Amino acid sequence: MPFVTEELWQALPNRREALIISSWPQTSLPRSTHLVKRFENLQALTRAIRNARAEYYVEPAKRITASIVGSEEVIQYIS
């Protein structure tokens, strides 16, 4: 895949150098550590549900119900 990515990069206008040696993009956008932590928690929840599905051999297309225990704030942002 890196070859495809580089090929697409080379086709973009205003590029200066090869993607493989370019620096990581910088942003001036504000970063909220609180929101980052919330997203990390949501990722962990998703991972836990996927692991439980795999452990109990639940078919990927089958819908399941899950009960989540947490504070009101956690339940609110997950909902």
C-alpha cells in the first residue's frame, strides 16, 4: 500500500517532496485532552465488545445487546 499512497501523493498539486520523506503535518487547531480521552474510552469499549463477540463466537452479522455500566456522563456521550 505505501506505493499506492505515494503514487496518489505525487498526483496532488502543490506537493514539495516525496511523501515518504515529508514531515508529519502540523496543525494549529486546539486539542482538547478531555475529548481525546473520551474517544479513547469509546475505542476501548468497542474493542471490548468485539473481543466478547469473538470469545463467544458470535457471527459478525448478528446483532447483540450490551449493557454498559458507567456514570451518567459516560452513558450520555456513548448514547
